[in-house]
Amino acid sequence: MAPVRGRRNGKSVGLVQGSASGLRTCPFKFFHECKDGKPGSVGFFRLLEHMQSTHLKTECRRLSLKGAISKDLDLFLDVAEVLRAGDKWLCGKCMVMHALSRGCKHDNEVVLFAINSGDVEDFIVGIRKPCQVVVDTNPRHPAGLGGKVNLLEHVFSHPTQTVKSIPPSCRLLFAQVLTGALRKVVASLGSVDNWVQLLLLPRCTLRVVRPSSRQERRSGNGKSLQCSNILHALTVWKDGSGFDDLVSSLLDSVEETGAPRGECRKEEDKERDPNIKQCLRKVRDGHFTAAVKVLCSNGVAPLGTSCGRDGMRAQHLLDAVGGEGSVTSSGLLASITEVVNLWLGGSCPKVLAEFVASVPLTPLLKPDKGIRPIDVGGIWRRLVSKVAMKKVGKEMTQYLGDYQFGVGVPNGAEAVQTVQTSSSTPFMQMVP
């Protein structure tokens, strides 16, 4: 997804205007951790060399920028203006810059630069100029707000399994990507897009890959396939414009695996049945203390605990801050702390309350034909709740004494829920 950019009026070149010192700002300043996008930067003397060595260096980056240019009118015009000022043109097929007198050779043709419209759009060949998008400036109805919420609901409605533990070779890159997503949330509090991307990050990058052949089902091949898919997804995400592609790939994979696939599908059902039977047996026997373990543990959740709808597990955070990911652990922990403080302060957009502060209930039958609600909240919800309880835990223990709520007490959970919804804490007020 291309970053939010300011709109331009007419044909003014806006951000790409050169200064008296000869410096020019990079049109890709919001991509690939460009130095021009950081505070204190004023541009480059040799802008075209910077674009070639930083943004058009790898095939993956060229593809991501090609998609961004084809969708963002402002980015298209900024890049074209830089090319015109530098007497260069950009081939849309290979994303390589050439001199105006040089052609770009492909398998069966040679692409040449030609002046057709007399405008800057002539300097980008092979990519059509995007249409002007009308933006609603009414703050009560931000553009794309309903679409992002609907996208989140649509993705969460599909069953997607994430890995229980991040492979060691992927932990450092995941820590960097997660840190970047958290920092984007802190940098722009009112942006629903950044919050949605943070919630969809685990599903888009850590989903389990199902082997499609006997060779892929072998132990070594399966692990290698899983690692390569995670690394590819994290690389696309880190490039800055691959969010839409990852979400589309996620939904496509869900649709493909959701349909019956003959004997392979039957084998998966057989493997899943024992787990379901084991879970139901524990519920019948009274072993339903998962929530109690979470509240009484020293950490956020016991190891191996299930994930919420977003797919993020407690083990994922442990993998990101330990082992190979420990190199960036200090920055990641600082970013997590800032975002947790935002949740506690009520800075999360209200439209995301049902995805962050609430939890879906799964009704299971008791032996006496009653209903036992089983809930598994997201890791961010548990982390924020744990921080809030840690702050008031000692005082509440002394205040409540030996009273017990929610376990073995009729309507105890309902009483606690009533207190939560009437609490003055902004995060608790988000709970529907």
C-alpha cells in the first residue's frame, strides 16, 4: 500500500522542486527506509543515482514501486518530473532508467522514448497514468475508513492458522517488520490504516503453508518451504507497498484450501479430529482453566497458548525479542511500550474496538447440557490487560481480601464484566 501523500494542484511539481543549493527531494522518500524520509534530511545532489542504488536495486523493490506508481497519481507525477529534470525516462516493464536517446531492449521488442502528450507523463513508458482520486475532506467520514474496517472483518472471518513458533532464520526480519509497524502507529495516531496493518501483520506473514505434494510433506522440505514463504512475505511487507498483495494472496489461499480436495482433505480432517475430541474431553472433565492460568501466570500467557483472531501468539513476541531477534529487542520493546500506552490512553480508533478490546465467545455444552463460553482474546488485548492489572493488582488484592469472583460463583463473570464496562479506564470503555 502506498503511503498517504499530500495532494497537488494542477501540474505543480510540489515535493520534487529543487532548492537553491541544488538538492532535490526523493519521490520515493516513504519507501525502503529512504534517508530522505527521516527528520533533518533535505534531499540529494545526485538524486537519480540515489533512486537507482536504493529504490530500484532489487527485483522485489522494482515490482513494488511499479505497483505504487500505477496506483498513486501524485507519486506518478513526482517521479516523471524528476526524470524530465534529469533527461531520463523510465521503462515500465523492467523499471530501469535510460537516457532519452537510448532504447530498452526486451525479448522481442525495443521500447523507445517518444514525446506524445508533451507532458511529464511521457517520461514513464509502459505504465498508464493513474486517475485522479477524489478525497473526502470531511473529518467525520475519512476516506477509506469503512473499507479498512470491512477488510479487517472479512479477513478475520476466514480461518487462517499461523505458525506456533517463528523459525530462527526468520526472527530477526520479523522483529524489524513488527517494530516498523508499531512505529507507524505511534507516528500517526489517527491513521486507521496503520492500526489495521498492525492487526493483520501476523496473518499476512506467519500463516502456515500446506504442502501440496508428497515431496513437500517430507520433514526437511516442509520446514524449508515454511521458512522461505515467511521470509518472502516479510520481505514484501518491509518494502512498504506489498500490503495489498499479501492480503490478496491470503484471501486467495483461504479460498483454495477451503474447498474439499479429495483424499488430501480427508487426511487433514482425520488429523484434526483427535485434537477436537481431546478438547471436548477436557471440557467435559472440567479442565477449562485456560483463562485462570492466563490471569495467574507471571507472564502475559502460558507458553503454547492459542492466538486470537489476528493470529499473533505470545510465542511470536518471545521469538522476536530473544535469540536471533535479540539484536533489535530494545527498539522493539520500546515500540511495544509506546503502543500499549496508546491503548491504555484510549488513543486507538473507536471503529476498531470490537477487533481489539472484545473477544468472540465459543459456546460449548456442559455435561449437564448447560453452556460454557470459551473465549480466546488477542495477544495485544491480553498484554494491555496484564499491564493494567499489574498496576492495580496489589491494591485490589488487599481491598478484595478472600473474596473470589468469576470462578465457582454463579453470575460472577457477569459481575466482573459489569464493573469493567463501567470503569473509567479508556481501554475498558472500548469493550462493547
